[in-house]
Amino acid sequence: MTALLLGALGLTLSLIVPGPLARAHWPDRAPAAAVLLWQAITLAAVLSALGVVLAAPEELTRAFGSGKPVAAEGSGKPVAAAALIGALAVAAVIVLRLLVSLWGVSRRSRARRERHRLLVDLLDRAEQRQELDAGNVRVLQGNLPLAYCVPGREARVVLSDGALRLLDREQVDAVLAHEQTHLRHRHEVVMESFTAFYRAVPAALRSRAPLDAVHLLLEMVADDAAGKRTGPAPLRGALERLTDAVPLAEEVVPEQDSRRRRMARLASPQSPSRALTGAVVAAAVALLVLPTVILVVPWLDQALAVWPL
Amino acid sequence: MALGDLEREIMTVLWERYLPMTVREVHQELARERHRDLAYTTVMTVLDRLAKKSVVRQIKDGRAYKYAPVQSRAEMTAAVMMDALSGTPDQDAALAHFVGALPPEALRAALEAIQQER
């Protein structure tokens, strides 16, 4: 029973919840808490999968063993022991697969960023950023308006001189504040963990929704921090100019939607909803604690009595 | 002068000439055009470092070595921008966060169009 319930929970969290949650607009009012909720959902799904793997063999041997009480005492033990070892092995494989994926993703991105940082440092047009006081800004020569950051121990914020020509001073400051927030809050670590999880999950069970939703939420967190520094108007202006300057293909609808959501927040900034933030954090905690208390602890109680330890 | 600035200045000299240069030529150019009075060995060390990072090519010319950038400044800039724009989150961790919610595919297309105009 425990295995069934945990399995249902895990499937609900990984297949049913992500779609509607990614489309919902209420997380826009508490983006940081919503990121926490996505992390709790992902972690709870992993824990459910582990729970199924550990509980199912034990429950099956117990169910079949109880049918023949005489034999259970003698012949049940080796079967139960084999089931336990098998379950532990599968659980270990799941955990290992996740860790290997995380290690691979962070190693590859680190190498790539390292190389990228070396090149932007060499290509930097230092004379064009004299009045920008941040030491980690680099300017690339090119008409294409670009603004991005390269995270890492020696992080960089990169602007093209096309972007510098397009934006006024206030807007440049807003863009820099936005990028520096990504760097200061280590948003790349959050994205890397979701990427690693996505890559480790079998194709039938995974969804892109968490990746895209968390990415958008992190942009909103950075928007809010930049808005606090410069007011929302310059950032909104910068977003508008940067987007309008590039002739966009019409087919990219989801990106357009996320841009609209960010613009709407910047157009009518609401004070962050404390009640909503509290409720979302509480939901995230409950998602991790409740299944453990309601399902796992009673099962563990029974299982420990039977396990051949 | 910090090592990073030194590397950048020397790259600028090499990019402006674009033809292979000896250490002595780079050294003279730095002194004459950029008023950098550096030790000859410093210039040599930095050129060596740049070659190790494979942004500069070392060419044997008789008994001396000459140095040339592996790509022109414009080519390398375009490559860096492409690198920043590629890499969707599901393939691997995105390299960078963009300020605009500019779809990377669209930006890539725009960049390629600009490249072809040249």
C-alpha cells in the first residue's frame, strides 16, 4: 500500500503538477518562493521513487509470506533478504545516476564558462566602459544588442557596444543590476541542478516545464532586485529596446509569453505578497515532510520488524 | 599592469597587424604605439601563455618564432557571441543568463544574417 501511494505521489509530482504550475500566473508575485516550491516538488518526486523502490519488494514478500504462516518463519528469511538487497541496489543506482548527472553538468559548464571568460577578457573594448564602475563588465564589439553574464568564480557581465548605443545610462545600470543579481545569488547553481535532474530522468517521465518555469522565475527575481535599485521603468525600457532591435521570427511563442509576463510585472509593480510567499514556502516544506510522516514512517515501523537485519 | 590587461593589449597589437609578428616586433609596437615600456621577456612570456591557450598560433620562422592570432578580432567576437547564444538548458547548463527574454534561436539567426552581410 505504501509503495502504491508513494508511486502515485511521485507520478503526480513529475507528470501532472508541472504543466499547470508552469502556466499559472500567481507564482509571478512570489518568484523566489516559487523556485523553492519547484525544488521541493522535484526532490519529493525523487524521494517518492526511492520510497517505491525500497517499499515495494518488502511489501510484496510480506504479502505473499503471510499467506503461508508455517513456512514464513523458515523460508521467508532468504527471500526477504534478497528483496532487501535488490531494493537497496536499485535505490543506490538511482541516487548515483542523479549525482553523476549533476557532476557532469557542472563540470562541462565550468569548462565552457572558463573558456568563454578568457575570450571576452581578450576581446574586451576596455575604453568603452570607462564610466561603468563595475570591474567585472566586459564590452564586445558588435552591432547585435547583447547583455548577459558568465557565472563562475571570476564572473563577468558582458555587453555588446550595440547594446550600449541602444540604451541610455539608467537602462544600462538597470541591466547591470539585473545581471549582477544572477551572479550574486548563484542562479546558475539552481539551473544546473534542474538541468542535471532533467537529464537523469528517463524520457517518458520527464518534462521541460520545470526547467523553463524556473528559468523565468529566476529572471523575475533578478528583475525585482534591479527594480529595487533603479526603479522598474529603466529595466522595462531596456527590455523593450533590446527585444525590438532584433527582428524576431514569429514562431517562438512560449518565449514571447514569458517576455509578456516579465513586462507586465515591471509595468505594474506590486509589493511582494508576504502572505503568498508564506503559503508557498509552507507548501514546499509540507511536500517534503508530510509524505515522510504519513506514509514512510508507519511503513518503516512495520518493515523494520520484518526485515532480516 | 595586471596580467589580464597585458594579454589584452598584446592581442590588440596582433589583431591590428594580423600578419605573424616576432616577439621583438610586438615589443617595439607596444613601446611605440601604446607607450608600454615592458621587458622583452615579459612580452615573450605572455605570447607563450596566449599560445598555450590556443588563441595565438606559434609559427617557426628560421630560428625565431612568430606569433599570429588564430582568428581575426571580428571572427572571434562572432564565435564568442554564438557560444553565448547556443546551449539550451535541456542540452546542458546554459552558459549565461540573458537580460532580455530574447529567444536564442532568433538571436542566432540574426547573428548569422549579420555575418553574411559582411
